[in-house]
Amino acid sequence: MALIVQKFGGTSVGTVDRIQEVAKKIIKHQQQGNDLVIVLSAMSGETNRLLGLANQLNDQPKGRELDVLLSTGEQVTIALLCMALEQQNVEAISYTGNQVRILTDNTHNKARIIEIDDKKIRADLAQGRIVIVAGFQGCDEQGNITTLGRGGSDTTAVALAAALKAKECQIYTDVDGVYTTDPRVVSEARRLDRLTYEEMLEMASLGAKVLQIRSVEFASKYNVPLRVLSSFKDGGGTLISAEEPQMEQAVISGIAFNRDEAKLTVLGVPDHPGVATQILGPIARENIEVDMIIQNTAYDATTDFTFSVHRNDFQAALTIVQKTADKLGAKEVITDNKIAKVSLVGVGMRSHAGIANTMFETLADENINISMISTSEIKISVVVDEKDLDLAVRSLHTAFKLEQ
């Protein structure tokens, strides 16, 4: 028998009818001879509803109590799915993260998994039961309920698959896999049969929101094969696994993009050692993530320093940078919060030259200006005006023949 961990997201269990459909899917997999551990999210919209209730009472609730509240969403769905399976004469048992003992650190609202006690689960599987576990949650050493942050059910599923040495961890969602790019922007976008962990990590970090980044990191660390599937239609989905040397890799696997970017430039900063940390240090201390960085040195012993942040952090970053610029004696701070980032991702870049040149030529042919460039071994990212984003994605998708 193969052991498979399956995770169903909020839209998959959003109504009683949807939960019954999930139960049928699970029964079908069991009848094919699989041992099953199921991880569930809360019903779609439930976590936001609970947050709204909390904020009506206290606009800054304590992390501990917020975790107690938010963890109830998954408790509802695991119990309901158990009831649906029992109605079909299938034996199942549900566990909260605390009951399984998914041990985490004590960072409320953003806890990290330390270890999982798999004894109860293995005993139930041996009895022929389907085991249903609440995603997104665990407990610390003191028994306090903790939650893993948005999208944490993906991480729960991968962690369980690693602990149980499952054959595969299947993530059921409202899309039928990972595409070459967003089909809403490029109608010819193609579902990918396979990606490496590296490629999926890059695409997830660059704006492809199919999987939580931490879940992919976990899968890569413990070599857990991940498969993204649709809850609403059949298909093979996209398998995410380690790179296999004998495989012929596509040069470019996909195009990721992010509309929510902003950039700040400090002009005329005195050029001396440590200027970068003087500018970025105060930003980091406010937990603002910096993405791309460019520093240009001029002939007059000054430097222009540009960096990008998420648009939500733009105003906070600007306030900090203006103070820093005054202290450093910089000429001025200029900004642009109407930019977007487009990225080519593919492990095939390692063995193919000319990718960057093709990208730049394609964008130039469309009269799209590039204001920042960042590269890694398997990624090239550029910043363009937000108004040019869709055209950039479509033209690059065609140039690299990703529809084929």
C-alpha cells in the first residue's frame, strides 16, 4: 500500500456540498489501495471572518488568543469531513494539530514546526482508518495552540508527508497545476507536468501563489514529492520534485510576475564603505523586505542607491529613507510606486547562453523600458512600468515558445 498525504484548501471545503465531493474523491483513492492522511484548511473566508470578529473587540489582540481563535476554522472542517466519510461507511478519525502533537516553536501567528509525533497516525492507519489532520496549526512545548501563518496548511501537509515518509504529498486547490504563467494574462499558458524544487521556489517567491514558499522549502529539504492538483476536475497536475540528471530540462519553465512593487532611489550619497548598510539597516529593523538593489558610483565620489520593496511597505520605507538621506547628506530621494517585476525561471538556464539577451531584445522590440535587473543561476528578473507588465509577459511567453 502507498501512503499519500492529501491537502485540500479553503475553496475545496468551502461548503457542505464541496466537503461531500472531497469525501468521494478520498474514498476513490482509498479504494485504489492507498493509505491516506488528509490535511484540511478552514472553509474559504472563515479565517478572515474570525479575524474580523477579533478586530471588532481588540485591534491588537494577543498572539496567543488569536491563535486559539483562528485554529477553530480547521477544527470545523476536519470534523465535517469525518462525518461525511462515516456517512459513506468509511472509518475516519480527525485530529487537531495539538492532538497529533505537531510541535512548534512559540512564535504565535507565524510558528515553525519542530517535530511531529506520528505514533497516533500510524496506529490509525494500521487499523484501516483515514486520518484527517487540521492544517495551519500545532502547539508549543507548554501546550499553547500555535498557527503557522497564511497558507500554513501546505506546510502541515508537507511536514506530515516527511515524517510519515509518504510516497507523495498532493496539494488540491482551485487550479489544476502550475502554469507557464498566469492564464488570465496569457490565454495560451500551458500547464507544466513537472518542475524542480528550485524552480517552484523561485516562482513562488516571485509572485506565483499556487504554493506557500515554506512548504516548498520543507519539501526540498526532506525530498518530499509534491503534486499540485485541482479539487474540481481530474488530471495529473504538476509534480514538483528534485532535479533528475537524465531529464532534458526546458530552458525556461515559466514566467512569474508581481504587480505590487515600488522602488526608491537615494541620489548623490557620499561614496564610502558601509553606505549600503546605513541605508538598508533601518529598513531591515522595521521588518521591511528589500528585493532588488542597484548601486551606481559616479565620478564625483557619490553613489546613487536604488532598491525595491513591496508596495504595501512603500510609505513606511520612504519615511525611513528620507531621514537616512538627510543624515548622509544625499541630494534627494526619488520614488516610483507604479512598477512591476517580470521574471524568467528555469533550471535549463544553467546550460544555455543568450537567455538574457533574448529577453532584453524582446522587451526592446515592444518599446518596454527596463529600470532594474537581477539574476541568479536559474532566474532573470527585470523591473518595468506597471502599465507594460501584461505586454511584457505575453511577448516573453511567445518569444520563448512556452505555449508549445
